[in-house]
Amino acid sequence: MARQTGKVPFGYVEEDVRKKARGTVWVYDSFEAFGAEQLARLIGMAEHKQVTKLVFYPLHEETLKRMGYRDTAPWYRRAEELELLIERTESPVDIVLDRFESKRKKYTPADTAFRYLAEKYASPHFVWVTAEMASKLASFESFKEWIKKLRLWIDLKSAGQTPQELHPRLREAAGRWDAVE
């Protein structure tokens, strides 16, 4: 392969792309008990980690039912409340509400949802989940593959849990997740 030469001005230093804001956080939750405090902590961590986009992904009732959550509000009601919360919040990070689950109107495995989100949004990918949801995701077989491709942000404060109470697979992959402060 031939080398290509180019001219640059004296003193030129190439810009480090790793120092720019990049990446996407997928907020994967039911949003039943999601409030302004959690949103503020999430935006704070996204700013600290220099992430460009927050994608809120509310789960459909059928998906939640299969995961063991009973008596959840309909998808549209939870999405409307989340949309109002987002509108009232000032954020330097771009916030998007993804409506993929509303179009499907049925059970969507986490693997399918993650594949869809990975294709649609820029990498690197981070997934914000509650401690309970993180343990549920870790119980799936596809977790072993996905934990290599993304990084989890686990909200331990909302559930009042400690890292020792998490699923054993999460403890094994302790280097692939961060606790949301």
C-alpha cells in the first residue's frame, strides 16, 4: 500500500477524538417509579462521562409481565408522564424518547431491544438500569454476549441495594458496570 503524504501547518497537533463527547445511554426501564431525582442523577452522570445522547426506552406491559412485573400502567400513560418530566428538565445532553415498544405492542426480548438500539444509535453504548432490572438482565443467557459490547450504569441508590446483593453474573462482570451516583 502506498503512503500518502500531506501538509500540515507548523505546530499542528491532531485532535484526540476520545476527549470529545460521544456515545449513547439507553435508559431501559418500566418508568413506573422514575422521578426527577433519578433523572437529575442520570443527566449528571451523562455530563460527567461526556455522553452525547440519552435514549429513554419504556418497556411494554407484555415485556414487563414476562420479566415478572405485575400490575404496571399502560405503556402510553408511562410514556406521557416521562415525556412531561423530560420537557420540564433543562439538559445539555440530547434526550430522546424511543417509541419502538409502542409499535410492537407485544413482548420484546432484551436481546432484540438492544440489537435495535445498537443499530439506531451511535456507540459506545451505556445502559442505565435499576438494580432489580440489572439482576433480571443478568439472568438471561444473552447477558454474557451483551456485557462485552456495552457498559451498565446501575442505579443502586433507588433500591437501596449493595453490590453484594446483585446477581452473581453481575458480580463476575464487576469491571463492566458503574454505580450511578
